Amino acid sequence: MANITFVKEGQEIIAADGANLREKAVQQNIDLYTLRGKLMNCGGYGQCGTCIVEIESGMENLSPRTEAEQRKLRKYPESYRLACQTLVNGPVRVIAKPQR
């Protein structure tokens, strides 16, 4: 099982291994998007880059960065991920809408 903790929201989600981070956040009404993202998000296909999250801990429990993430996040630290492209396989602490 994967425990996903959203730090700012103080909310923990229990998910099956291999769960998509964006899908779990949306299901639990965790707001991943800034105003721009709310208006222009791609719905989870890795095309817009608006669901950026910062991983506070647990990077080893996530799937590797996809090609879409490599393109969209090349100027960001390794701890930044696109929630729509990230699969969770263990405990992780997530910061939604990190300072960029």
C-alpha cells in the first residue's frame, strides 16, 4: 500500500501500489492547480505541465520520470514531478503547488 501525505493540506491518502498521484489527489479534492492550471490543464496527459508537485520525501517509491516530465521539468529540481505522470509504490510526502 502507498501512503500519500499532502503536506500543506495535512491530508493522508491510502492508495494501492501503482496508483496515479494526480488521480488520487483529484479523487480526494486536493487542489493541484494554480489559476492558470485550472483554466488550461490537459486532464492528465502530461502535455501542459500544470500539475507540478514537489516530493518532500519518498522519491524512491515513485516511478521514474517519463519523457514528458523530462521535457517539462528540465529547469526544475529532481524533487519536482508532474502528478499526472507519477505512479506511487510506497510512502511519499507531497507539496502541492510548490513555489517555483
